[in-house]
Amino acid sequence: MKHQLLLTLVFSVCTAGILQAQNQRAFTKTDSLRGTITPERAWWNLTRYDLEVQPDYLTKTLKGVNTISYTVVENNGSTKMQIDLKDPLKIDEVKDAAGKKYSFKKEGSVWLIDIADQKKGTSGKLSIHYSGTPHEAIRAPWDGGWTFTKDSLGRPWMTVTCQGGAGASIWYPCKDHQSDEPDKGASLTMRVPDTLMAIGNGRLKKTTKHGDGTTSYRWEVINPINNYNIIPYIGKYINFKEVYQGEKGKLDLNYWVLDYNEQKAKNYLPKEVHNTMKSFEYWFGPYPFYEDGYQLIDVPHTGMEHQSAVAYGNWYQPGYRKRDGSGTGWGLKWDFIVIHESGHEWFGNNITSKDLADMWVHEGFTNYSETLFVDYIFGEQAGNEYNAGIRRGIRNDKPIIPTTYGVNAQGSGDMYPKGGNLLHAIKHSMNDSEKFRQILRGLNKDFYHQTVTSAQVENYISEKAGFDYSKVFDQYLRNTAIPKFEFEVKGNTVRYRYTNCIPGFNLPVVLTNNTTVLKLLPTDEWATTELKANELLMLTVEAVKSMYYIDPVQIK
Ligand SMILES: [Zn+2]
């Protein structure tokens, strides 16, 4: 029971559909159409979305139009544009700016629009009108769809969650692939009853009262954004704001909470957000979306990392709905959802994996952001304890990175705690906290607003660290065995090696105290080193365990 609770706690954060999609099954044509850059997707680069929707709370339906701007990047002979939109929503009409209509046909969740072969380098714009009853999220955020619920006073409250298997095409027509983000941003316009407020990502640009009991709110981000991060929040919201003085200047912080939460939120949220910004800007560099601001918005589910509009449902209390995934107590001293979901602004939103298979780039690094937060606020020892504590959630059921790309496959939920432990092991093994920090900041600078592969991230770390970590990444990301570190002490000689690992596994073991640094470079072959007395004292099973997710065994 406890174990079950822990698994739920550790794995279910902010990745809707991550586990349910991973039953052992053969991949279908639908998976390929969704997960691959098909010829009908390859010829065009998405440059912007302008999405307008009008949800109807009573009938749980919606109608809308997404105007998709694109440039032609290659002439591959395709005369069709692939747009994804899932049942039971349907496309009603496709038009260009001149009002010309385009024919289309449906193939599963894919809609193929007939469009003449266009000249490379030109750009275009298509408005996709759609309507219907969107899939409802039953267990948001873990399954995707619309949430039509009530707040505690019985008033309408609506939002969407759609990461992972569900995808944004569960509620609006789009190019539903992580590798292509709208380079010039996106706008989201929501038409809602006058009595409700509608929040979107970024900044409120325009409010239009229609005089028929409805008002439209137009929100906009100017930066690239993941499909699944474009999200409506509709309810009885009030706003309070601050200006945070950050690394890159003034950052607008906006809090949108239900009216009856105002006082609680004012007393509680700003401190959590300031601590988050302080520690993450220290470790990762400037918040990646100053232009769009940072918003935190009340939701009925636990939370999600929606870019510059983070969804918050953690009851204004420390922990993860009052629990601590690490079991150390450190997890009860800060708000898990504020910290974790905001961590995604750097890993997930700034740096996005091209393929869902590499999703540890989002969740491994963001899980690790928790450790770095604890380190920054409560000290290094606290960070080490938290990181070791979350290991209890690791299952080693299957690898973090699945073998198949291009089918929207996701790896083990171990991508969270084991990903965080992998990065912490690398930090310790480098024994140069500042260099490690510069690597994290470098990742966010050199891959700024980009989509990447895990391989790019892995190579970047090895190159900047000046050590080939490729076998370490393979071990923890593509294998489930936990390396055994065997060592034997005779006099002041120590003999050591790794077993139960892939050939060539070579994670350095560095142990430190105030006066001494002990550095061993074990491989899968025995090695022997003479140690000084103070170094020998440091080499214990407990010391190794506290710093590394390996299995140390002292041979006596
Ligand atoms: Zn997450």
C-alpha cells in the first residue's frame, strides 16, 4: 500500500498519460502518424498558432478556429498538409487568408488537407475551423482532455491537460509533434460568459465585450511553445502581481487564483516563487521567458508545467499534496508543484525533447531541479539526502529511454527519480560544483528555445565536463541494472571494480570531506590504488551510497 502510494507520488507528476500509454503493445500506424515526421509534416515549418475557442460549459462542447502559419522548408512532392485532431472533434472547414477553401480527408486522428505543392521559402496561413465534444479528462493531469468542473462554490471551472499520449490534438487542430514549435509564438483567444475570467499563456493582449453576455480574452506568447503547453484556464479568477528582480531584469509575476483563495495565495505563493526563481536562476541561468512573464494559476488537478502559465493545484501547502516523495522530511519544507512545474520552464519548455522517447530531458532534469532547489535553500547535505531519498521510487522495470523512436513511445517512470540520481552522480563524480553549474547554465543557453535529442544533451555534458560519460548515460538511461561497486581494503591498498554493468561503465567515485578528496576511477576491470590513512577512512559503503546510485559492496 505504501509502495503503491509512493509510486503514484513519484511518477504521476505532470505527465499526463505517461504511464498508461506504455503497455507492452505493438505500435500501430496511428502511432507512426503521430510520432514521425511524415512527408505531409516534413515540407512545412510551423511558425505560429492563433487559436480561438468558445467552450460551452453546459453541453461540454466547443467550437473554434486555429490559424496555422507556416513556411515551406522543402519540396518533397507532398501535396497534403497533415493536421492532427482527435475524435470526436472534427474539422468543419479549412480556409486561407483570401477565403479560399481547401478540401481534406480524415485518416484516424490525422486530417490531410489538399494543398498544392508550394515553393520553398514561401509562407502561408490556413485557418482550421473545428467543433464538437472534446474528450474529457477523467483523472487530470494523468489523462488528457478538457476538465469541466465546479469550484467549491459550485461555479464553472474549466481547463485542459494534454501532455504525452493525449497530445494537444485532443482539443485543437495542430501539428502534434514535439520537434516543431511555433517559432513566433502563439495566441489563445477564449470567448466565455461575462461572469467568468479566461487566462492563457503569456500576456493578456485584448479584451472584447461582445454585448451578448460573452467576453473574449486574447492572450499571447511571443516565444516558441510546446503544443501541450497552450492551455485555457476559465473560472472565477482574481489577479495579483509583483515584479521580481531577476538575472535578466524585471520579471512580471502574475498570480491568478479563485477569488476565495486570494488571501491564502497572497500569504503563501510569493515566497515559494521567489525561492524558485532565485535557486533556478542560480543553477540554470535566467528564466527563459522574461518577455512572456511568469504566471501561476489555480487548477482543480495537481499541476502542470504550462509555459509561462504554470498550473497550480497543491492546496497552498508544502510537500506534494502534503506528502514527501523522498521520505526524508526535506520534501515537506517547500511546495512541490511550484518548484517542480516551474523547473520545467528550463527543462521541458526552454529545452524540449524532439521525440517523446527522450522525455527524461524534461523529467529527469526537472526531478533533479528539486534536489538543486533543496541544495540552494537548505544546503548541500540536505540536497544529498533528498536525492538519496527519492531513490525509493525507482523501479528498474524497464529502461528510461525506450528502443523505438518515431512512435510516441515513452520509457519508464524511472525517468524522474533515476534521472535525478544520474545527474547527481555526475555532479559528485566531477567534484567541481561550479563547473557542473556552468554546464547546466550552458545547456539552457546553447539550446535556448530549441528542441533536442537526448544524445545532444549527453554529448554536451561529456564534452563540457571533459570526461566521456557515454557509458554512464547508457547504463542509467538504456539499461535497468544497478552497477555494483566492489572494493576490498588490505592495509592501505584498495582493490576495486564495477560488476553488474554494461561493458566500459566508468562512473568516477569521488568522496569528499572538509580536508580530503578521494577519487577513484573504477571500470569493469580490477584496479588497485594505495590510499593515505585519511582517505581510507572515507571509503565506506555508507559514504558511497549517500552520494551515488550504485550498489557498494565491501569485500572482507
Ligand atoms: Zn514534471
